[in-house]
Amino acid sequence: MRILISPSGNLYGSENVLFDYIINSELDFDYFFVPKVSLFQEKLTQRKVRSIGFKKVVYLYLQVFFILLKKPAIIYCNEAGHFRYLNLLARIFKKSSFIIHVRILEDCQRLNHYHVSSNMKLIVVSNFLAKNLNKWCEVIHDGFHFERLEVFQLNKTSKVNVGIVGRVTNSKGIHHLIELLKLGNPDVRFHLFGHMDSNLPQVIKNKLESDSRIIFHGFIQNKTEIYQSVDLLLHLNEMEPLGRIFFEALDFGVPIIGFNHGGIGEIGNIVEYPYLVDSNDYVKLMDYIQYLNFSPELLLKARLRAQQFFSINKYVLKVDALLK
């Protein structure tokens, strides 16, 4: 018996990876729990993937408890947010196997303070996360379904439109944007696609809102709308666990620039991507932004390597092997 759990019902990176997995996996799941009336459950329903909605986490794991009373199972959780509940169940039901995918740095730091049950296996999405987790774990890089394979358009216009996708918050590196703005190029516009964090320091909010080069769009679900409106993508999180956004940009034919650190740096090294810079090298970042000095040949080669190494089919085979 197999039980699949998605703690989140959003449509961010982890949910999209799980969606690609469940669509391509050859395995059958007896129970697939997702947050009720969520964007993720709606997407699953549209593809006729059967799921069971839950509203409260406590009730979800009471249900799992009674399922395991009847029969041992393999339980796979796509994120580590429910670790405490799963670790408790693992201690009770020793004949069942528990597999948890750890996807963010904060969860690594949190799990470091716990004892992991012997019948639980931790999976991380990058070597960067593995180095920050003091438990035994297996690295399985997320897969990505490259389907658009757009031509890289590098035509410079009078204004360069730079896209920044993700929540507007310090943990996503928005403070680096403040430093870039100080370089004062009036021909660059920064488009922010994400909700502003209510806890963002007021001084940063004021600087962003008062700068005419900053354009707020809020969260945009339609990826095509985002990528067709920008010339390149800027990623400012130097502690990124992996970075699905890297694959999306390459798939849509949009160059991405950022720091050669964390998961983004790990992807860059794997696919031999030349347009990542050292942390805080704002002058070099701005040079890439202003002049769009990218080689279509090198971008295409990087995308081909990404297609091979981060193939969704390879990912599915690795996860399926754990759940058999």
C-alpha cells in the first residue's frame, strides 16, 4: 500500500514537481492527500488525478494513523513541513516505511534538532541542502519537463525589462536589488512578480515603492505572461535550495542571471552555465542586464545539458524505485 502526501496546496516549485511526478509515474497510490479546495487539488482534478482533500493537519494524520493500523504502507511526503507528525507515526508503525523530501534550507535546520526514526528516509533536492543537513540523506535533484524550448530572443531595446519571480522578501534576496538600484541605470526596469512580504522592513518597502524603475505585478500564475514580458530573469537568492526557476527560464528562452551560490550555483555548474556571478558583484550583474551580452549558442548548450541531467523521466525512475 502506498500513501502520498502534499503538505502544500499552492502551485510553487515543489507542487509542480510532484504534479509532473504523479503524471509520469507508473506506480499506483492508494491514498493521495492534498489540501482541500487548493490550486494544486484543482490542477489534479483537471487532469483527472484522484486525490483526497484535507483541511486540518491533525485530522489528516489521524486518518493516516487508522489506515496504518490495518496494514503497513510506504508513506511518501513531498515536503518536510509535516515532519513531526510523520516521525511520530514512524516510531509507532515500525513495519511501515516513511520517505520525506526535504526541499528548503529552513527544514534542514529544523530537522537537525530531531532524532529521525530508523524506518524513515530523507531525500534532499541538492548537494547544497545535503551539506546543511546533519542526517543521512539521499540527493535526488528535481526533474523538469522541458516542453516549450523557445528560441532565445536577445534583442536589446531602449528599455531592458528584468523579471524577478518570487515573494518580495529578504530571504529571497530582495536586499540585493536595493544595491543594484544604487548603480542608477534609468534604462532598466525591474518587474517584481510576487506578493510583498508584510514583514519586509519598511525602509526597503519605501525604497522599492518610490523608485520608478520598480513595477509590482503581484503573484502571476500564468508563466507565459511573465516570460513574454521580460528580456531576462534575475535571481537574487544566494541560498536557493535548487531553483526550478532556472529550468523555467531556459525552457521559455529567457536568459537568467544570479549568484553562483546555493542550488542555483549547483545547477549552473552541472549545466556549465556561464552567466552567474560571485555574491555581491553588482557591477557585473548590471553589465549583463544593461548589455544583454549573452551567447545564444552557450544558452542552448546549457539547456540541452539541463534536459539530459534534470530529465523528469530520470527523476520519476529514481523516486519510483524508492516507493516500490
